[in-house]
Amino acid sequence: MKNTDRIISNVCANMRMENMILTSEDKTRLKRCLEGESSYEDEVCKLVDKYKCV
């Protein structure tokens, strides 16, 4: 198992313990950040724009 996959698996397990299930989109977002394809700040901004009430 690659380090990235192990980290995502650990995050999923921790979120599941809090009854917060990650979607495949969430996992893809995490993978992009961990592999340097996108920054955490960019991904947070995208989520804020997606869920922002205008």
C-alpha cells in the first residue's frame, strides 16, 4: 500500500468513528492534495464556493 493510500485509509477510519463517511469525491480531493496536484487552500476555496449561500 502506498503512503498516500495509507493516509487516506487512516483519515477515512477516523472520520467513520465520528459517523462522517467520506465520499469518493472527498477521497479524490485528499489524494490530489497529498500528491501535490492541488493545494489544501485551493481545495478549501473550491468547497467554500460550492457551498456558499449567496
